[in-house]
Amino acid sequence: MSRVYNFSAGPAVLPEEVLKEAAAEMLDYRGTGMSVMEMSHRSKAFEEIITAAEQDLRDLMQIPDNYKVLFLQGGASQQFAMIPMNLMKNKTADYIITGQWAKKAAKEAEKYGKVNRIASSEDRTFSYIPDCSDLPVSEDADYVYICENNTIYGTKFKTLPDTKGKTLVADVSSCFLSEPVDVSKYGLIYGGVQKNIGPAGVVIVIIREDLITEDVLPGTPTMLTYKTHADAKSLYNTPPAYGIYICGKVFKWIKSLGGLEAMKERNEKKAKVLYDFLDQSRLFKGTVEKKDRSLMNVPFVTGDADLDAKFVKEAKAAGLENLKGHRTVGGMRASIYNAMPYEGVVALVEFMKKFEEENL
Ligand SMILES: *Cc1c(COP(=O)(O)O)cnc(C)c1O
């Protein structure tokens, strides 16, 4: 068996310890004589799995008691619709456009009400986060929406926007559990887990209780109403049980390493190795404004598309996989999520140094 360093943006690398544990429990989960894939979601064993997963997430993020944690399906993209369906009481919302995911979310919300794009960084290919200290927040906005870490462009909000008292809604798919977070500043936080937490198929929604109501837009399906899942503790119907089980193991892994403070330290240390190299390289350059750089997704280019392609190909041959940039951006992107070891980033930088010497 040989594992590569997998720099995929998602689905992405998972901690080896977690995969080994899951493998060991595959045929017989703790004396039940079956795999977690095969057991009833109403069984005692699964009830323990989902209860522990929620509690560990609450501990890690210090989620206040007046927030619910929901384990849902449909990916982050389904939330683009579910959020307006549930929260657009005045049929108005403000969106900050910092990349493709925020753009898509805004476009979907337009099906349900008025969308104001109150800030954008599209003028410079989303290479920075716009100044959000004094936004023209709409008086009747039901919420202000951000994509906190922009997976494709490699930018991250280092300070949250001043929403002038409006509810903040954030897509944290690609920075979930990468650093400490003050949940009380948000009305709703959500993310697909396949970037930084677990296997594809689970989306986690952390939502303040007063936002969970029966007063949703007319025609909202039962399955797309937060209250349905909040009332049933994410067991209204069959949840993505195996995915939740793996997420639970990742929560325990993060706890064992010291929680989100420790994650932040690890992630800063990893990202620094790569950014420091990019800042002095004569061949490669980062594409994002320094102050807005993501710790999770690091895009870079040589400036020559053929050379970029050669780099991606040779890196793969050297065991450094999935470094091709997003199809809308080109170049390269290294996603260095929680589970990417420090050694993986060092190996990448060593390879980049060698490639630079050979190709300059
Ligand atoms: C990947 C991603 C999405 C889309 O996730 P799906 O689960 O595929 O719908 C949305 N937002 C962000 C920030 C992402 O990185």
C-alpha cells in the first residue's frame, strides 16, 4: 500500500488514523456484528454515534446552547436554496460576492426574493476580500450572506463583515474546524463536510434557534425545512449514517490533537512554508492579496499554461496529486486542509524548488 499526498480541493484528504480505525471496524462495529453502513439509523449503536458526534462538535466549536446542529444531505449547494426558503421572511437578502460559490448562492436565492449584491471582488478575479467595514446593508434584509473561505480563489475573510445588526449566514465548507470560531456572531453556519471533515454526502448546519420556524416560504418541502430536522434531531428520515460516523471520528481526532487552537497553529505553520516559498520564488507566484490569503487553499501560477500543465503532470508522478487549479482559474492549487500533514507541504515545496531549477 502506498498513499500519495493528496492536495484535492474536495473530496479531500482524511486523517490516516481515522481511515485505519474505520477499516478496523468495517466488518464488526464494536461487537454489533455489522458495519455502520449496515445498521439501522434507529439502533442504539447509531444513536450513540450521532449523539457523540454532535457533542464533540459542540465542544470543539463551543457552540452555545441556543444553536442547533443538523446533519443533512444535499451538499452545500442545496443550502443555497434552503437558506432563502427558510430565512427570507421579508424576501430580501444581501450577498457579498467573493467567488463562484457566493455567486451561485446569490443566483439561487434570487428565485425566492430580492438579492442585493452589496460588495464584490469580481473586478479583480476574486483575488481579494472587499472592505466590509461599512457596507450598504439593506434595511429590510433578512440576512447578510458570505462564503467565508473561497475554495477556488484561495481567499478568506479575516474579519467578519459588519452586518449592522443583520443575521450573518456563512458557508464555511472549506474552512470548517480549521481555526477557532465565535459561533455567536453568526445566525447560521454551514458547510459540506467533504472539504475538511469527512466523506461527501453530509452537510452540517449550525443554526440559532430563533431562525428555526414553521414560517417558511410557501411551497417549501418538508425535507427543506430546518424545523423538520431540528425537531427530529437529524433523524427525520435516514441520515447519511456512515458519513456522520466518519465525521465523528474526525471530531475526536481534532480533539486528541488539542482542538481548534491547535488546528490553527498547525495550519498556519503548514501554510507559511508554502507562502514563504511562493513569495521568494522566481518561477511561481501566488495569485491572492497577501492579507486575504486562505490557510486552506493556495492557488499559484507560473504565468505559462504549458509550464503549469508540465508541473501538474510531474508532481503527480512524484506522488503529489490533484494540484491542478480549478477549471475556471487555471494554474495550480494546493488544498492543505487539516488532514494534510506538514510533511506533505514540505514535500510539495521541495518539489517546486527542484522544478524551478530545472525550468527557469
Ligand atoms: C465545494 C463547495 C461548495 C459546494 O459543495 P457541494 O457539497 O458539492 O454542493 C459550496 N461552497 C464552498 C465554499 C465549497 O468549497
